[in-house]
Amino acid sequence: MPTTPHRSDPTTPTAPGAGPRMRAAVHERYGGPDVVRLADVPVPTPGPDDLLVRAYASDVSVADHRLRARDLPRGMGVLAGPVVGFRRPRRQVLGMEVAGVVAATGPRVTGFRPGDRVVAATGSGFGGHAELVRVPASGVVAHVPDALRLDEAVALVFGGLTAHKFLSRADVRPGTEALVNGASGAVGTMVVQLAAARGARVTAVCSAPNADLVRSLGATEVVDHLTQDVTALGRRVDVVVDCVGTLPLARARRVLRRGGTLLLVVADLAGTIGAPFARLRGVRAVTGDLPTSAADLTELLRLAAEGTLRPVVDRTYAFEDVVEAHRYVDTGRKRGAVVLRILPEVRA
Ligand SMILES: NC(=O)c1ccc[n+]([C@@H]2O[C@H](COP(=O)([O-])OP(=O)(O)OC[C@H]3O[C@@H](n4cnc5c(N)ncnc54)[C@H](OP(=O)(O)O)[C@@H]3O)[C@@H](O)[C@H]2O)c1
């Protein structure tokens, strides 16, 4: 599918001896949105098994907020520190997702060619908020179907992969009763849709202004967390998905039937350590950094292309407005994804 050619090719050195440069959103210290700035940085060098992707769209997710602000669930800083950095960020270029066009491929790459429209999760390596992004061809990367724009595709990745991997650890089938806490966020909007697509009866927990949104995604009941006690539903469910961190085992048990499954998308250190022992209390608890794959991403894209899964985009910001995008994500009130437009995609 043809796309607008880029303004200039940042892979080409501009002066003799100078390496190729590009713009990227970087942070050199932890803090509020203002620690982020657009900087001129070297273009990453793709290895023999890598793609170099010219970015059109990315998103600012809660993971960017967490890394930028070093705002991790209680106790998790100890585990994350060696990866993200203790005193200063080890990953200076933020962004865990990218959608764009393959600009170059390493000599050993098969299955991708320059010009292909792709979307990828860069994972804990980050680096997605840049004009050019290095992606291992064996990583979580997939072709974007013609039916989807690149900004739509990128909006699926963070929430969709998370929802997919957690739901794969529960028995969700026609008639399953599921309760989704934080149903209007990036992860929650995907959990609601994927669970409903499997035939579950979904009770969505969010604030009243987001009730129509979650119903449109497949929720059959909505609980307003600002006015109702989520654990006093008056019935028990088979699966609880906590995308907020306010339904740890002790609270979730009040609404979970015996033998049910608690999917802790957010858990602090105590919740993570305690998860295997939930069985002693008659339920299963799942948490942690679950693996994901290119096949999972391809499946999400297929569902979106056929109309089963809707990318939910709250706001779109120009790359230059990345600080404003962080400010909005920091409110904790976004609905679905916040997209960062790096280049406009114009399609024939
Ligand atoms: N374990 C993993 O692999 C993994 C992967 C990805 C994300 N996560 C974690 O998952 C969490 C959710 O991520 P996200 O991207 O979905 O966040 P998000 O998009 O920022 O979530 C925002 C939503 O949360 C809702 N919310 C806020 N407080 C709430 C409350 N007390 N009760 C119910 N809903 C509430 C808001 O709804 P209202 O405005 O309607 O209240 C808003 O729509 C993050 O903590 C993230 O770190 C974990």
C-alpha cells in the first residue's frame, strides 16, 4: 500500500564523516512530562537480522509514564532497576510501539522487504518514539493489513497484546462471567472486546462518563467505581481482570467464585510474590511479565481488520507535542490509546 514519501532520508549522512541523525523523544533523567524533549540522535544501526522501520505512528502509554517518572507499583523498582536504570534512565528513547514502513532490512532478514507496512512492539528495549526504529525481524512485528491505517494498528499493540496474553491464561468461553477493572483504559478496552468476542458476559468497571464507550465495546453491565463498591456486586464472577491495581487478591476474592481466576495486569511486589499461593484461598492468580509473540500481534491485526476488535484512540498528538501527550497520559484518565503521529500517512 503506497504511503507518502518522507521529507528527507535521515539514513543518509548530511555531511562527510557525520553519521546519519534523526529526531527522537528522549529523557535523560526521571521526572514529570517536561523531562521529555525532542533531540537529534544517531540513527540506530540495524544488525543482520533487524529491520529499520521508518516510524509513522507510535503511542504514549502508561509504560512510558512509568519509565519516565520511575513510577512503578510498590516494591517493583527493585526488580525493574537493573533493566530500566536506578539513578538515571538506561533507555533514553521512550516508546514501546511503532507502526511504519520498512526502510531497510539486514542481509539475513526474510519475510519483510523495504516498503512493507509493519507494526511492532519494542518491549523493554523501548526506542519507539523516534523517526527510525530498529526492530529484530524475529521479534514482535507483523505486517499491517490493508484495511488498517498505521495509527490504528499502533493503537492496538500495548493494550491488545497485554489483554491477549492475560486472557490466554484464563478459561474464557461463552457464558463466562468476567469483571474488568479499568475497562476504559488502553488495556481494559481490549480486554472487554476480546472477552466479549469469546462469548463472555462482561461487567466493566469505569467512571460513568465512560459507560457508553465500554458498552459499545461489548460490556453488558457497567459499575461506576466512583459511586459503587466493585466487590459488592451481589454475585460472583469466574474471572476478574484488574487493570488498575485496586483489586488485589484480598479484595478480588470477595467477587470471585471458588475456582475462579484473577488476572493481575497490575500487581505490586507483594501481589506478585503472593500470586502462586492464591490457590490456598481457592482461586488462581496470574501476574508478571507474560511472554507475547508476533503470532499474537498478527491475530490482533486480523481481528481488527475483520472488524471484531476496534482500536480505541482517545487523542492523537503531533510528534512535536510529545510533552503534552505525556501530560495527558499522566492524568490516569485516558480512554484507550494516545497516539503520537510522527509522519502523516497518506494512502492511495
Ligand atoms: N503486566 C503487564 O504486562 C502490563 C502490560 C501493560 C500494562 N500494564 C499495566 O496495566 C495498567 C493499565 O494500563 P492502561 O494502559 O490500560 O492504563 P490507562 O489507559 O492509563 O487507564 C486509564 C483508565 O483507567 C481507569 N481508571 C482509573 N482509576 C480507576 C479506578 N479506580 N477504577 C476503575 N478504573 C479506573 C480510567 O477510567 P475512568 O476515567 O472511567 O475512571 C481510565 O479510562 C497500568 O498500570 C500498566 O502499568 C501491565
